[in-house]
Amino acid sequence: MLELVPQAYTRVDEAFDCLQTAIVKGDLIPGEKIGEVELCSRFHLTRGPLREALGRLESRGLLIRRPHAGVKVVSVSADELIELYRIRELMEGLAARQAAERMTDAEIAALRATLDTHETMIEQAQGQAYYQAEGDYDFHHRIATGSRNTKLTQMLLGDLYYMVRMYRYRLSTSSGRPHMALGEHRNIVDAIASRDGELAEFLMKRHIHAARKNIEQKIRDGELTI
Amino acid sequence: MLELVPQAYTRVDEAFDCLQTAIVKGDLIPGEKIGEVELCSRFHLTRGPLREALGRLESRGLLIRRPHAGVKVVSVSADELIELYRIRELMEGLAARQAAERMTDAEIAALRATLDTHETMIEQAQGQAYYQAEGDYDFHHRIATGSRNTKLTQMLLGDLYYMVRMYRYRLSTSSGRPHMALGEHRNIVDAIASRDGELAEFLMKRHIHAARKNIEQKIRDGELTI
DNA sequence: ATCACACGGATTGTCAACAATCCTTCAGTA
DNA sequence: TACTGAAGGATTGTTGACAATCCGTGTGAT
């Protein structure tokens, strides 16, 4: 009855995924002007689907398109990265609060399981920031959807996380403090499990605030150049 | 030298504007399934630009597109409207804080002028919610851009305000408390002018919180049915 | 030597036809 | 009568060619 179809995967989606990962992983260099035909040959696409995908990427803020002039991957400043974390602090705080009120017990259990695999990843892949970052991404992703707040989820997954992931790859560093972050994650889940929305919001805000301070420090020390 | 070109207006932009206002003003009924060819004939477009515009509208959350099945204007629940205001409360609070730190004196003067015209609008167009809503929109728009926070501006102008305007037209009501709202706006501008970011954030959050409570009350009273 | 202007090449925007997919309708059967 | 199944029509997805616009180069003048 409620079939939930695999949601036909079209060329536009294909193009979007290709370009998105290319941007996030840094295969497409920021600031570089790049033509549509070159993109087509490089990713084996035709211009129709490509153009629609470019439009979607533009509304997500990953690239800029000037009419008759071509596309450019966004080049981002250190300030803008900081601003991004300021926004995350607020929105993910709200997400955590609502997740505490609305997540099912099954979802919370799955969230805990995620943290366990994350822990083993940290131990095994020592220093491999990539996998750590993906685990972190997964954690925040689950809380966003768990908030059951349509628009909030859409904005977090559709706008902010792409950006954050892009920075992560470029700077080739996770938050740089994996063990501490994991502990903070566990505290947040505990707050959610005990249905304490206020505490969950507080902890999440502090968690992201700490991540921001960490980045600001690295920038001051010259470890991160953008 | 720094010419600031009128930024070539292409058919895609035309299509996007047409559809966006049609959705916001309610010419396109939510939930109604509508074909591409019909949209083309109705707005004098061809399918190429139309499809790109549809993609942009989809990422902005104004309509939903299922592959091979057509497009549908989003139908929105009362709960989702409330959620929207929760998000606004946080994000516009941050915008107000940063606007207080970063707006130029000229921008602040222009903001004050906006409020003056808004006041005359309220007196003249008594009860004409439409113009009141536009004035209110203008006010929040200026503060968003004044924050100088690229991503924040993009999310407010690109995601939330379209939604809010859509609801306003559909419910054919502004906040319903124009005089009080105007007073609150003036207080916010005063805080910005005295460069008190903390106060500006507080006042903005309270302003939107009040608007939300107002809407919740109306929904409870059955004045608003969505 | 520097600046302004025009021309050509290249690139993007637009269009109309073709192919792939889905939804509805209409039988047929339990 | 209600439900399953398939076929047809309609709609969307895709493609390639055409038209409009911009950028870089080269020439000329100041």
C-alpha cells in the first residue's frame, strides 16, 4: 500500500551528485572559471541536465553563475566559515531540542549505535580526519531529521551541511578534537534519551560553539589558511 | 569602472519570478497537480527555462517535483507555519545583532525612513493587510542584508521569506497588530542605531515571538484555517 | 606607452523534436 | 461487486542544433 518507491534516479540527480562531490572534495577549484561543455565531457553529461543541476547548486550556494559568463565555484573566506558556525549553533540547538521531544526510541537507539561505530572509527583510523568527519556528519544528520521540523531539516541538510563538508575536505581536518567531540555527542544523546529538550539544546550549542572556537584558534595560529 | 551591470535578465529569471509570485499570491493552488505544458502556455514560456525555474523553486521548498509525475505546489500545515516562526526567531535575532555591529549610518537612516513610510501606509491603507505586510517584509529584508552575513542573508531571503509571504497572502492577513509591530520595529532600530547588538537581538526575538503567539492564538480561535 | 574601441571566436541561452516513464482506463476474473 | 492486470495515452526526461551574448585580442589614436 504505502510503497515508498525508490524515487526514480534521473540524469539531473546524477549530474547534481557528481558536481556536488567534485566541489566538496576539491576536484573543482574555487574561483576557477569553468565552461559547461568542459563539465559535460568531464562528467559524461549533456547540457540539459547539467544546467538544471547547476541551478540547484547555485541555490544551495555552492557555485555562482553569471549569465553569459560561466560558472565559478564559490571561494570562501575564513570569516564566512565562522559565520556558518554561528548559524549552525542556533539552528542545531533548536534541532536538538525538538529531537529530544520527537525522536522515537528506535531512532535514539540507532543514534547510539552510530556513536559506537564512530568510536571504533576514531581508534582504528587514527588521524584519518576523513572518516571522522563522515561520522560526525552522520550524527548531526540524524538529529536534524529527528527534529521533525521540515524547514529546519531542509535548511540544515540542503544548505549548511554541504558547506561544512566542503570546508572539512578542503582544510583536510576534522574538528581536530575527535575524542572530546565524541564525549560531547554522547552527552547530547543522553539528554535526548531522557527527553530533556532544554539540556539537549544547551549541550548542542556548546558543542558547536567549542568547534567554532577551535577553528578560530587554528586560524589565528596560521594552521588553517583559506 | 565598477559598473555593476544590470545583471542580464534571462528567461529563467522571468519564469522564476512568474511562478514565484503566482505561488505566493495563490494563483497556483497548493496540492493541485499541474503539467509543464500548461504552465508554459499560461505564462508564455518554453519548457527549457521553465524546467530550470522549477528546479530553483523546488530547492527553495515552494513546490515538490516527482520524476515523471509532475509538480505540486507545497501544501502547508499550521504546525509548519509555527515551526517557521521558531526558526525565524533565532536567525533574525542573529541578523539583528550583526546588523547592529555592521550596518552603516546611511543604512540605518534608510531603515528609519522605511519605518516612516510604513507608518503612513498603516494610517492611509487602513486594514489593507497587503501593504502592511509588504512594509514589514521590507523592514526585515533590510536588516537581513545589513547583517553582512552572506549565508544568513541567503537563507533568510532565499528560503524563509518566500514562505512567510506565501502564508501572508493566503491567510490574507498581516501580523494583525500593525501599530504594535511598528513600535517594536522602532525599538529595534533604536538598538541598532546605538550599536547595542545584544539588545537588538533580544528585541527582534521578542518581536517574532509575539508574532508567533499571535498566529497561534488565531489558529486556536479558528480565525485561521490552513 | 597607455587607453579606447571594434572585431572575431567562444560560450551561454533558447528552442523544438525524440525517447522513456508513469497514470488512467478498461476489461476480465474471483 | 471489488480487485488485479495490461494496454494506451499523456506527460516528463533528454538530446542536439540554432541564436544571442560576452570576453580577449589586436589595431589605432592620444
